[in-house]
Amino acid sequence: MYLRQITPMSFKTNPFLCLLAAFLVLLAPRAARSSQDELRIALLPIIDSFPYYVAQSENLFDQAGIHARGLAVSSAVNRDQLMQSGEIDGMLNELMTTANFNRHASRVKIVAVVRSADETHPLFRILAAPGSTLRHPADLAGVPIGISRNTIIEYVTDRLLEHAGMATSAVRKQSVPSIPERYQLLLQGRLEAATLPDPLAQSAMAAGAVLLIDDRAIAGRSLSVLSFNNTALQEKKETIQRFLGAWNQAVKRINTEPESYLPLLLEKIRIPPNVRANYRIPPFAYRQIPNPNQWQDVMAWMVDRQLLDQPLDFSSSVEPALLGAPEAPSVPKTLSVQ
């Protein structure tokens, strides 16, 4: 008895060998195709992404023994499509996005807060156009406000106007999903008012837009977060912990000496030219997750807007146990961060 040598031609002439080869490929360990030490994170070109670039530039991911790949996305739609198709493990997003993914079953979970409005640093502002006579939120009664529907922009707008005592029936909204377009329409006076995120809101104010109210009035309601899909949370739990450890080291360094990181920020993040010279880096959240009250308020808003049939449970969408990073390996792997 002898074993016949298998050559490339054998696969062409023997269908059984072709099927066997395909079967063995399917059985190949997942780790062989996607390293357990690698994380793919979708990042929007906004300031909330900045801790990633600090961790990257200061080799904090390498020191944690992981390969973190930041994938630049141009829009939230692009980001969500990548998560939907399984092309990424995690993303920079907000509570509404996580809830939308989990409307039928838990698919992604929030692992950390990135930024939140506090008493000194707003995330969003409602502005009137340059030259406007509007001065107070109450002046917005019947005035179209440029927003992006069913997003944190609309949520913050609603909560700010409620805080200012405006009746829902008095609020008019005009959908302008593109933030740059909304910014331009406001400055051109083609929108009488709009809700914009910083630093574009700061740029609009420098160009003459009038501040009516910002989310310092409802501190704690607006926040951005990091979320990971449940597959990554199960298969790469320790890697995500190490990622968060490196991220929080970067946050600590930024919050301690923000001025020293301004050159890197201006290189990596889109800051409008008219505010670049005087821009100040805001603080980032350090080792925080959303609290149940923040989540429940978003749930109430989404149910009221008929974006959800019923509120989602906090535990189905928030993972509180990953912020304590384990020690890095004693001999870190040599990894490149892209």
C-alpha cells in the first residue's frame, strides 16, 4: 500500500479533495483569521476620538499588548453599517445608537463614557443665525430649528427646550442630517436656528451666531460612549479590558496637561480655522459608564418618539465590569498600531 502524492492537479481532478479542503478551511480556528489581540474600532473625525490618537502616538496600545486599529469613518451611517456587517469590534457612538442596535435583541454594549456635558464644557449648543434678533430659548417658538432627526442632536434639543419651559407644540424642527451643511445654512441665514456640536458650534459663534442655550443647562444628559459588539465582548474580553486601560491612561494624560496635546489634536481632529488659535481641549471622562438614570431618560424619549416599542433594560446595553484593566503581559508582543 502506498500514499499517492497530492499535487495541485489532484484538486482539479478530484472533487472529494476540493470538498475536503473547503471543509478544513471552515474548521480553521477563528484566531487564525482574526487575532484575539486585535480590535477594530470605528472612529468619527470628532474630538471624542482624540484619546485613541494619544494612546496610539504614545505607544500605550503596544505596551498593553494589543493591536488597536482605528478605522476612520466619515459618518454615523458608515459606522453603523460597519458594525451591522461585523467589520468592526467597537465604535464611538451614543446611547441612542446602542439602543437602536438592541431593539430586538442585545447585540452591542456600552463599556465606557467618552465625554459628557458638564457645568463648564458643553457638547451641543442651540444657536441663532448671525444677525438674528433671537436671544432666548423662548424666542424659538414657531421658529424652525435645524437638527438631525432621531439622534442625540434631536434628543438634546428637546430636553433643552423642555428645560427652558417651551411646550412641545411650540417647537418646530427642520431636518438637516449633515452637520457641515447645517453649519453652513445657519451662517448663511438660511436656517434661523440650529443645534450644533462643539467645536463647530464655537466656530459658528466666532462667525456671529448667537448662543441661545447649551447642554450645560442639562449637565449629564448628553454624552458619547464606546460600545463593543457582544461577539467581541465574549471572545476578546481581556483585549477590550487592555484597550480601555490604555484609553484611560491617555485620558488621564490629556486631562492633566491638555495644552501639551494641542498640536496632536490639530493634526488629527478637524478644528475650524477660525477657532484653532484659541481652542482649548475639553476634559474626557475617566473610567465612567452611563448611569441608569441617563439610560432611562433616553429610553423614555425614544419610546415617546416611537423609536422603541418599550424601554430596553439597562443591563442589556451597558457592560459595567470592564474598566479595570488587567496587567499587561510580562513580555509584551511587538505590535504595530495603525
